Amino acid sequence: MRRTVAALLLLCAAAAARAAPAAVEPCELPPRYGLTELAVRIVRTACQEHRLWLQPFIEADGRLAALAVTEAERAHLDDGSTQAWQRGARYWRGSGTLAAMADPPGASACMAPYGQAAENDCRAFVVDQPWSAAFVSWVMLRAGVPGFAASPRHLDYVAHAWRDPASPYLYADPWTTRPAPGDLLCFLRGADAGRGADGLRQALAGQTPGAVRSHCEIVVAANPGGDRTLYLVGGNVLNAVTLRKLPLDPAGHLDAAALGRTGTPPPAGEAAPPPAGREDAGAGPACSPGNPAAGSFNRRDWAVLLQLRLDL
């Protein structure tokens, strides 16, 4: 009897192993067939930065799985010489977005840090100011995306895709469009969380007050090997350059059920402001031991997919 049970357990384990897709390293995959050279450059640039930050990532269930170094630290990144805060300052300078941030203390010090006082001021600026849009802008400029609207605010290039047919990105619904490498997936956060894809379109069309707070990440892989997972790389995600896994449904769209999408804003009184220093945070029910699902870093108000044009 025990031999029979053991044999059955072995058979079940073997079947499960065959059924489960093999784990993948999205940044180590060869370029997918049909990708444009521009998309390959975007993915390669984003992945290089993720490796530099020692590959922190968020699992598909929304749990933080690894985080080695953060923006405020003087600890070195993977190259052994660059301090974490210095890389954040480079995103600001190299993206051309720093000039738009002249007012906050420390911005001018980041133009060309020299001396301990200037370095301290620049480091404080990197910690205090959200830099995820500067990161995306830096990646796009390094990859040579023509006509990208570099900005310290994600919403500026979202609006550019909405209004300008010359934008390198096409505006699309994130729940009905399949994402591809090189695309940008964005959510609304803070006081703007809960608008949803329809609410953002209404705001961009001028039918409702304009949205302000948003966050975008770069698609580096989509459903490789049929694993029903979307892989994103974003800056200032938990204060680092972090890879995020999102679940996909069988059709290759974002999995609405797994991501807790209801299509309605959170009830009054449940929205909470994002913690300081967490640009990736969104409003929603408070996380607690009795409500652990609210602590998922993936349950965000995903509101727009910006699709990289294929004719670039």
C-alpha cells in the first residue's frame, strides 16, 4: 500500500513538473522574433540598469522577493564603483529632466556634484524627489527613441501619446491590449488612484479634472515560453531599479482577477496616502494582518499601456 501511495506521489510530482512552465530570467532571453531593433535597445538598456542595481524584484503575487541596495545608500552597485545615490543623480542629469527641477533644494548641486557639501545636497535631492520618470526618460534617450517627451513627470509622455500622432508611443487600454517588450505600462497613484483607464481618458480629454500622479514601467518580456507573466523594469520602485512580475490571463492580457481589478474606485475612507519615498505606491485599503491582499505591490490602478510604434 505504501509503495502504491509513493508511486502515485511521484507520478503527481512528475506531472506537475511537466505542467509548470520553467522559470525564466527575462533579461537573459534572446530578443523575441518580430521585435524591432528599437524595442531590443529599450529592453537591453532597462535590463542593464536592473542588473546594476543587483536585480531586486517583485513576485507575481505582489511580494517583494529581493532588495539589495536603495537610492539613499553609499553602498556600491554591481559595478563595484558607483554608489546608489550617484546613479540616481545620473538619471536626472542624463535624461535632461534636471533643469525642470531647479526649485527643489539640491537640484543645482546635482548638475555637477563637487565637494562634500554639494554631494550631500545632491544625495538629499535624489532621496526626496521621485526619479522614476527621470529613469524612464534616461532609458529612452539612451536607447535612441525618436521624439520621446522626456520629463520628470510620467503624465507628460502619457499625454503626448494621447494628443500627438507623432509620439513614438500609441495610447492603449491596458486591460484589452496585449503588452510587448519596449512598451510602457502605467498606473495612477496617490490621490489619482481609482480613476481607472476610463477616468484617465476623461481627464486627458478635459472632461474631468486632470490627473497628476502616475508611474510608468518598461516592459522587458511578455509571456515568454507561455508562462503567463509580464516582466517590467521601473525606476524608484521601492527606491531602486526593480523588476516586477505581473500575472497575465490566457489571452495575454493583464489578469484582472489576480490583480484585484473591480472597475470601481475604492470606497470613501479607504484610500490611504502613499508612504513617503515610495513613488510606486498607490491608494487603496490599508494593509493589515487581517487584510494582507492590500499589501500587494502589484494591485495598482493600471490605467494605460503605451505601445511602442512598430514603424520606428
